[in-house]
Amino acid sequence: MQDENCIFCKIAAGEIPSATLYEDEDFRVILDLGPASKGHALILPKEHYRNLFDLDEEIAAKAMILAKKMICVMKEVLGCDGYNVVQNNEEVAGQTVFHFHMHLIPRYKDDNVGLEWNVGSLSDEDKEDILNKLREYRG
Ligand code: AMP
Ligand code: ZN
């Protein structure tokens, strides 16, 4: 299903032009218009899913396999030194376009791409709280 108000649905369907690196029946891979580094790409499923919370499991599996294939090829093409695969879910986590996508971000030595976070420490209280809640959880 597509969402008629979703720009990534239109891009994935080819209704809006994009710099397409790869396409198959399930996905289109495009260059991000606001790249974090040279070659930053997005994997877009052709079906509309808001994010990972409602992503079809078969598409999720295929997306990860495609991410692996893309970064292996693009590492050679771009001559980069590494890759971050990033995927944001909901506004609080940085999602700005509400159609599931995976960021493939090439990394170059000294590129200053800032994906760091402040490293905390796991307290005994948090650890016990989380493990207990999970034990009690009935999904
Ligand atoms: P996120 O913040 O994880 O939702 O990522 C959205 C990404 O989509 C950002 O990196 C934007 O630069 C990118 N973006 C937004 N609109 C377009 C577009 N029309 N074509 C390509 N990339 C886009
Ligand atoms: Zn969509």
C-alpha cells in the first residue's frame, strides 16, 4: 500500500525523480539530498510503512540483506573506509520522514560526521528494572 501524502512513496514509485543507485520490485535506493557524507544513500521500500515498528518482517529481512550488498559495492565504488547503517524511528529518535528508510552513510577518515552520543554507565538499578519488566512482559 502507498500513502498518497508520502514523498518517499512517490520517490520509491518513480513518480518523483531521484538519483537512484539501485531498484528492484521491493526497494529503491537513492542518494540523500542532505548527505552526511559523500555517497549517503537511503533504502526505501516501495510499500509504505511508517517505520520499523510496523515494517513487514519479510521486507525487514530483505532490507538488511540489501544494506549489506549496497555497502559492500559502494565501499569499492566510493573508496570509503567504513559505513554507518542508521535507522530512526519516531520524532524523538530523529525521524523526519515517516516512511521507513535505512541510512547508508559512508565514512572517510577524519570526515567529522557526528553520530556520537554521550556514553553513560549501566546502573544496577536500571539493569534490574529492565530485566524484571521484560520478564513480566507478555507481548
Ligand atoms: P530521517 O531524519 O531518518 O527521517 O531521514 C530523512 C532523510 O531524508 C534526511 O537525511 C533527508 O536529508 C532525506 N530527504 C528528505 N527528503 C528527501 C528527498 N526528497 N530526496 C532525498 N532525500 C531526502
Ligand atoms: Zn510512504
